[in-house]
Amino acid sequence: MHSGAPGAYRLAGRGGGPLHSGVTPAPETDTAASLGAEPDVRLVQLTKRYGDVVAVDGVSIDIAKGEFFTLLGPSGSGKTTTLRLIAGFELPDDGRIELGGIDVTKRPPYARDVNTVFQDYALFPHMSVQDNVEYGLKIKKVDRAERRRRAEDALDMVSLAGYGARKPAQLSGGQRQRVALARAIINRPRILLLDEPLGALDLKLRQGMQVELKRIQGEVGITFIYVTHDQEEALTMSDRLAVFDQGRIVQVGQPAEVYERPSTEFVAGFVGVSNMLERDGRRFTVRPEKIRILDDGRPSDGEHVESGTVVDVAYAGMVTRYVVALDAGGELQVVRQNLETTSADALEDRGRKVHVAWRPQQTYAIEDGPPDQEEA
Ligand code: ADP
Ligand code: MG
């Protein structure tokens, strides 16, 4: 099913499972049901309206126990509303929510086995880190010694052992987000909902926390439903992801599947660079890193070759991005690793006539019809 090695953009992954190995073939289907167990979370035709706005429009998903499942989509596409419906902060106009096979659609938030981590941390500023983390257990009247012990374990898990006495104001943004995470996992919820939890962090810290979150999820074994608008984050972290557009799911799948075989032009453009071409009445997409610029080299057997002109070049350190206008019509973005090239070389390529080549099996037909829902 996977036609390429996913390693290029999957920086983190839980070991062992077939989703993360470059060697083991991927499973034939990607629905949670096919993974064998009853879904941990099941959304059936979930719908939420605000006046004329249909924020969530008939969303159906099955999420397996222990899965890292991401809701990916542009701002306003209905991700947060979906999360709030699962948490019980909002009630749907239509549809059903099941957690562990039990219908919780009408239950209040406290009667659902879920916890939410928000982007803005929502820590109590006047309380110490320790008291913030213990808070949920205190509400549940867990005794003091047990609270203390579990809070220490949770802080240890998020690499904040020894920070218990500090106030949130004495922590960095990344550390505060870890406290928020510790405060959520200490309750050992069945499901953890995370709404753009790394959105406020700078790039370096965000990348570090992505790896850390994956590790923590692997250790606690809780089902994560993760909201982000950042495609790279979604590709890096998720077991599977659902791409949202205007309140609907347009594609569900493993990262490599969605990236390499987008089902619609919207997905192709949102999860990567769209690179749409039309040849002989067939519309298709081909990913920038699957295209070669043939300097003086010749195409390999079976490669499709076209001529064109480099109309734009962007040197980006590790790679250079070229935009090539093809003589037969259309434009392609091509990414090339900077093995030998310097920024000066790259910029000189502007205006050059080139040949580009790709393997036909690296192209995927796009038929833009009505968005398909989960193929469960
Ligand atoms: P996302 O999280 O993907 O950015 P949201 O779920 O927050 O999207 O919003 C989806 C749509 O619903 C948007 O058009 C938004 O303006 C609208 N919306 C969300 N919450 C409310 C609300 N409480 N009242 C009115 N409209 C809302
Ligand atoms: Mg949101």
C-alpha cells in the first residue's frame, strides 16, 4: 500500500507497530475496525450548527485504542468544535458519540472519561506546579500521599522532576505546556484531547515537544486525539489523520497514504504542495521530491520526461525548491537536496531550460467530487 519510505517526514513513531516500520508492509486497510478491537472513540454523523454556520457537518470516524489520531485542517474547518463535542463542552445537533462502545452523546463533560489539553495551558497561576498537577485528584478526593506520589510520577514523565515547587510564571512556555500535560495524564483518562497544544511554542521547541509527546503517549498508552493546522506536525506524529475542510472529513488515512495519495485537490494542496497537472484529459498530482531535474543525466528506464523553464528558485538550506513551468502546460514544484549546490548556484538556475522526470507510478489521479466521508 505504501509506495515510498515514510521515513523522510516521519521523525517520531512508536516502535513495534506496523505503522512505523520501513520494512513491515502496511496493513491493507486503515480503519480502526480493521485493527481488530472495538473502537475507543466512535463518531457517527456528528453535526453541530451555530446559526447558519455548519461547524461540523456529518463527521464519522472510528479511532482505535491507543491510537494517535490527528484532526488536521485549516482554521475554521471544525476541528476544535469536533474536540469540544467529544469532551462534552458542546452538544451536537445530530449524530452520536461513543466512548469504548458506550453512547455518551448526552453526558456532561465530567461523566466522560476524557481530558483536554489546551494551547493556552490554563494553569492556575497562584498555585505551585505540584498543586496544579494534583488538582484533578484533589477534586476526586484522592488522599494526600497518593496525590503526591502520582504527581511526582507525572512530572517525572514530562521531564519536570524537581520543578514541583515553582509557580507557572517561573517556567518557560514549553515547561508550562508539560505541566498542562502532566495535569491531564495524572487523571489517567481513557482519551486525551489536545487542541493545538504546541501552537504557542517556537519551532525548535515545538519539534522537541512533538517527539516528547509521542514518547509520552507510547508510555501511557492513552488514545490521543490531536488537533493541528500544521501538516508537518500531523505527518510526523500521527498514526492516522483526518483532513478537515468546511466541517467535513475529506480524507482519513496513515500519514504516508494521505501525503502520497491525496484523494482530492484540496488535500493535495493542504497536506503538501499540490502540483496538479492535466495530461491527456487525466488530472493527477506528483510530489515535489519525486521529481528529478535531469541536468546532463538521462532519464532512467520508464521515467516520464518533460521540458520546461525554471521560473522560480528558493534556497532553503537543506533543500532548494524550484518552480518549473512546463512546455506542455502547468507548473510543478521540484525539491532537490543540496548535495553539492550552494545558494549562489541555485539562484543562477532561474530562467534555465531544464528537463524534469518522474516515475508514472508516483503520480496519483485526482477526481474532485463531493468529499468522501470515512470509509468505515
Ligand atoms: P477550527 O478549530 O478548525 O479552526 P472551529 O471548530 O473553531 O474551527 O470553528 C468551525 C466554524 O464554527 C467556524 O466557522 C467558527 O467561526 C464557527 N464557530 C465555532 N464556535 C462557534 C461559536 N461558539 N459560535 C458561533 N460560531 C462558532
Ligand atoms: Mg481550533
